[in-house]
Amino acid sequence: RARAAALSMIPTSTGAAKAVGLVLPELKGKLDGVAIRVPTPNVSVVDFKFVAKRKTDIAEVNGAIKRAAEQQLKGILGYTDHPNVSIDFNHNANSSTFHMDQTKVMEGTLVRVLTWYDNEWGFSNRMSDTAVAMGKLL
């Protein structure tokens, strides 16, 4: 820290991994993360790696993401096959958009996925969804 932020990538801590444990208690203490601040005005990326319980492949991982994005998480989770970059996700209403061509599977169980998000815009859209749902209860 304390150097030219506009010219630097800055590793720092993040509470995101701990927050996942609060929302999904079965994951508490099982993941960690780091934030790298970069000189862009908006949009973040998660480079997530995990060990699958059983052997899998890229098609299965991407298929599961695509099904979720088209069904139960439609409008919340997205996916793309295009060669996007961060600016392409500015004001994207999804909470997260998976970059399908970045999915990797090594030795059948080590899985890597990449997902983009505009934190403020996605969060605002989820709050709007919440307000609509609450309004239906009145």
C-alpha cells in the first residue's frame, strides 16, 4: 500500500470468504480468499478453485452452471462464452457471471472457475428483488 494506486495491483484482505461461511454454515472455515485491488473503476473477478468430491470434467461443471443460470438462479447468476473483460460487466444485473471458457479441470478433481461481478449494481438489483418480494407479502 502507500504507492501509486493507479499503476499498481495491490493485494489486500477481504471478508468475502468469511461472509460465505455466515450464509452457508457448512462452508465455515473451509475457504479463504484474497482481494487484489487493481486500477479499474468498477467490476471484480473471483478466480475460484476447489477439489470436487468425485471426478468431473469441464462440460459437467459448465453444464451445472448453465442449468442453474437458466433455471432456479435465472436473473441472479449468468454465464458467458465470449472473450469478455472487466468493463463488459459494468452495470451487469447478475450477482455473478461465470466465464465459461475459463473453466479448467485438472486430474479430474481440481476445478477452477472464473466469475465476474459488479458488486454495487448486482447488490442493488438483489435489494430491488427483495423489495418486490416483500411487497407481495403486504
